[in-house]
Amino acid sequence: DEEAPMSNEAPARDIAAEAATALTHLTSAPLTGVWSAPGRVNLIGEHTDYNDGLVLPFAIENRTWCAVSVREDRLVRVYSTFSQETRELSLDGIADAEFDGWSAYVFGVVWALDEQGVDLSGVTGVDLAIASDVPSGAGLSSSAAIECAVATALNELWDLGLDSGQLAKACQRAENVAVGAPTGIMDQTASLRGEQGHAVMLDCENLVSELVPLPLEEEGLTILVMNTHVEHAHATGGYGERRAACERGAEAMGVATLRGLTVSDLPRAQELLDDVTFRRVKHVVTENERVVETAAALRADGPRAIGDLLLASHASMRDDFEISVPELDLAVDTAMAHGAVGARMTGGGFGGSAIAVMPKERLEEASKAVKAAFADAGFTAPSTFTVTPSQGPRRDV
Ligand code: ADP
Ligand code: MG
């Protein structure tokens, strides 16, 4: 991790070729094609998705590739360079199939397509080989990347004609049911609708999204990701508790979800709710507003104008939603002391990564300072790397 590339000029691995080569673990039949989909980083809008709120993620250049060779029978077989193992599933009887381990992310997509009523009775099986440079479990959504790469490949191969919204829903359903992770639809939407140099503002109430310009390169900026490697045991319980507090707050305020409230409702909320519930509600309501303000600032003045909004988002998660940890706070504070335009923790909280919008000329300095500050505090060494707003799914071969 110490040697993680600090710039995007690092020699690029040809991972599309790695995926194509990995197909030889499955078949000697010819390659049909290679598709890929990216991971994502959430710029702002945290714990808003399940409250029907707004999020502003972007697709990153790290991607997962899926090389395909069509079969003549009804088997779907998958090999991943990540686990170096092969799993298989029959398309007949898929509705009753059971899933476990990493292949649930792949087979779950096929299962979800069938569950959504897509007619798979006439399609042929496929051999799929997966290779990726999205780090797994680092908060960059390697899970959405693998789901969306597979879904994009199958959509084209099987001529399903599904749009990005339908594909996102199938991928989310795969993750919720086949994998069993209760996640929102942000990650899959960012992966499927991302564009180079843009973030994706998604309204989780109606799944309408719009692209928002995020011209970092042109402004001499980049986004530094600081992975704390902290994974708190109570992350799952904490997530559930926060969701419950949001539901409690919405019910007490007489709205279906917290999307039904604005900042003008906060004084009434403060009177009605207990202190903890009020602060949970306040985070979500103000975070929705910050997403709107961030998109407006990006459009009007560009990425140097969003620093205060990122900082306010971090403070809200730290003080009101109470999902930060000392490592995340230290990463944010240290980046700010070394030239960051703005910084915040990103993701579900209780650990994971923080991001900082950095002037390129201060990148090395800030990265070193974060590592030194973690060492001084006796924290686990963080890893740091940069990400660039990149394009969504594509066919590479
Ligand atoms: P994140 O999405 O933040 O990377 P998750 O826990 O949601 O973390 O997803 C990581 C899991 O997704 C891995 O443990 C593995 O099961 C699956 N996965 C991701 N990428 C791959 C891959 N290239 N090959 C096989 N499985 C993968
Ligand atoms: Mg994930």
C-alpha cells in the first residue's frame, strides 16, 4: 500500500487483456468481447440515499473487466483473478438457486434479471472471466463494479435492451438479496451513469439523475483518497441504528421519509424530537441541502468553490450523525492543514476512507503529512491514492 501510485501517470496494467487471458481457465473457445464498469467515490450526500434523498458520487478510473466467451449450453461459469477460482450455475432453475461468496455478486445479477421478469429461457450460457483494479473493501464499491460489468456484458450479449435504471435495479437487487447487503442504489447508478469529468447527482426518490461538471484536471486539482483501514465491528449495527433513527424522526414529524422535510422544519423538529433523533434528522436534512448547493457551486464556480460544503458535511457526520472515528477526523484535519480545498469522510462511516480535494502541487506533501500524523497518533498506517471522475460502462474489445 505504501507504494500505491500517487499519480495517474503510473504505468497502466492492461486489465482488459488480463481478463481475456484469464478466460483460458474456463475455455479454449474464442473470446466474444470484454466489457468493463467503474468503481465510485461519493463526493457528498451521505446516509441520504435510504431517506429518499440526494447523493453526488462520481465513477472512478479503477474498473472491473468482464471477458466473455459464449457457450452452447445453459451454464454460466465465472472465474475471477481475485480469488482464482471457478464457479458455475445453470440458467435452468435459476429462480431457486442459492448463492454464497464472491460469485453471488455475479450470479445474483442473472438471478435478479430473471426475477425482474426478463425472459432468459432462450439465452445461451456464457463463460465469464473477471479482472479488476478496484481495491476490494476500500469503500470504492468494487461490488458495484463487478455487478455492473457483468450486467452490461449480459445486456448486450443477450440483447436484453435494458436501460441504465433497470440494470442498476438488477445490480442492487443482486447485492441486497443474493449477497445479503442492505445497500442503496447509489453505487450502481454512479457506476452505470458516470461520465468523464462529471459527478452524477441522483435523486433517490425517483432515480432521476443529472451530470454535474467536476473539472478537476482543468483546475489543477485532484481527489486524494485516504483509506484509514479502520473497520469497526459496530459498523453494521451503527448503520442499522442510524436508519432506525431516521425512520423514527420521519414518523414523529409526520412524513413518509426525511425527504419530506427541509431546513425550515428543523425548529419544529427540535421541539418535537429527543436530542439524538433531532441531530440524526438534522444531518440528513442539511446534507440534502448541501448536495444541491454543491452541484450549484460546481456549475457556477467550479470545484474550488465546494470546500466549505465538504467540511460542513464532515462536521455534520462527526457531530450530529456521529459516524466518524478519530482516524477519519485526523485525515480530514491534516489534509486541510496541507492545502486541501475541502475534505470529508466518505461512505457509511465508523471507518473506511476520507477524501480531500487537493491542488496537485500539494498532493505529495499532504499524503506524507497524513501518514506521519497517523504514525504519531499510533494509528494503523493509512493508504493514499488519487481518483479521477471517469466514464461509466463500456465495451473494450
Ligand atoms: P467494496 O464494494 O467497498 O469494495 P464490498 O464488501 O461491498 O466492498 O464488496 C467487496 C466484495 O465484492 C469482495 O469481498 C468480493 O466478494 C466481491 N468482489 C469485488 N470485486 C471482485 C472481483 N474482481 N472478483 C471477485 N469478487 C469480487
Ligand atoms: Mg460495496
